[in-house]
Amino acid sequence: MKLKEILDDKLFELYNNNIPQEIKTRIEEELDIIIDEKIEYQYLIAYEIAKKVKSDNRIMIDRICGSSYIAYLLGITFVNPIEYCIVYEKGFKPITFDLEFAEDYFKTIFEYTKEVCKKYSITINNEEDLKGHNLYLNTYELCSVLENLETRTGKHRQDIDLKDEELYKYLIDENTTIFDESEMKIATSLFNQEFIINNVNCVASVISLERSTITDKLDIVNSMIYYPVYREAIYSFLIMAGLEKKLAYEIMNFIAKGKHRIKNYKETWEKYIFIMKEHGIEDEYINCCSKIQYLFSKAYSINRAIIYVWLTYYKMNYLKVYEDVI
């Protein structure tokens, strides 16, 4: 079955014949990228894996597939990029299928993946062979944790109301938080600026700022007017300033990977600074960008934020079970 046929079935199931224009446009744009990059088979393999995981009543957590709405429709990711305004446009690097499973399930899913790959005339002997097809299978302890929490509480993670404000009050309370010490410092610093942490996006901001590599991190957080929280935020800002998309994408990646801090790229960085100033971008924004050594993507940060909210729910409502599992 071809990807387009599977998508048509999914869309009919969700919307009958009343597909919103925003979704139609997004799917058309993503399909153009998939066709141009010749990666339809990668989506289909990941889709087969997602179906297998669901049928086995196990959990798969992707790392960065949340930038693709098609991946969301296919059940490869639980992050809806339209809901969270995650950009994925022509010129962006195609998504990586970086998929995580409980350790005791890894062998089963790896052997299954090898069989699926045979349908596409791909021979897989080891994990390195998969990487050549943009597929990365990993273990992640929280898959096992979430499976145990669901089994012991009877509450499915995807039935949790991510808009429940009580969850966020619990999360930012230093006596009950699941944030670690460094995340709590970021959260407290943001909270002191009346940055109200009451939704998934806010939690994702904390995660991205804490995990990204930034010079003078807390000083930056204390002057959030200009600071880009995710790498895509740089892209969107440059587009709003009038830069052409391809160039905005290049500069976003250059900054987000900290290349401006490498001596060999000094001339390129000076060229980009000139372009940004030419488009009216202020020195303060450029200075903030110059402090970035590595900046995480929004898809990754939203993904991890949703997991934090799920865990907070279980801790808040089933404390004894949570403590046993964790």
C-alpha cells in the first residue's frame, strides 16, 4: 500500500470529506518533500513499526518526528506539529526516524523491523545498516516506566488532559516537581519574570533552555525578550524580518549548531551578521544568538515536555505507584 493511500484512509476516518484547508496544505507540502527526497519507504517502515508496537500494547517514543504532520497521522509520533506550530517546510532536512523502546522489547521490535525492511528489498544485519536508511532504534527507560504506570493505574497516557492547569501547578512546586535541579533553576527564573508555566509549550521552553548549550544561560533566561528558545524560532524570526527561506534555514542551522563560534567559520558568521543587520535585526538579538553553542529543536522539546506532563499526572494522582515504578 502506498503512503498516499494510507493517508487518504486516515483522513477519511478523521474528517470524512471535510478536511480543513490547513491540514490539506500541510500534507501536500510534506508529501512534496517526501517525494523529492525519495523517502516514502522510510515513512512506510516507521508506520509498520508503529502498528506493531500498538498491536503488542507496548510504547514507542520518537525523538524528533513531531515536526511531520504525516508522521503524526501515521501514529509514529504523539506530537501534533500543527497544534504546537512546529515548522516543516521545503528545504528543511527530512525528519530522522529516531525511535525508542523499552529494553525488554528492543530485540522483538528490531527483528520485526528487519522483516519489514525485506518488503522493500532492504537487507538489515545490524543497527548500523538501519541508520543508512534514516532509521535509528534505541532503548529508553521511560518507555518501560510509562508502560508500568499505565498497567498499574489503568490510565492510558494519551487520555491525560494536557490542559489541566493543576498539573502545571504541581510541576512547578519545588516540593512536588519532577524537574531536576537545573531545570528548576530555569523554571524559577522564568517564573520570576511572570512567565507563567501552565501549558506544554512552557514546559518545552524550560527543557530546551536547560538542555541546549548556551553561554551565560541564566543571564540569557533573565532577558528573554530576544532569546530564541528553539532552533525553529530563529528561522521564523528571520522569515519575519524578510529573509528568503533558504537563507533563513541556513542561518538557523549555522547558529543552532554553534558554527559561529568556530574560527574557520568566522567570515561566514560576519556575512550572516551583515545580512541580518541589513534586514533590520537588532544587535541584541544577534548577541543572544552568538551565545548559542547548540539549540534543540521544538519537536524534540515538545515531545519531552508531553512526557513530563504525563509523568506529573501519574505522580500527582497515583503517588505510591509512581514511587514504586520510578
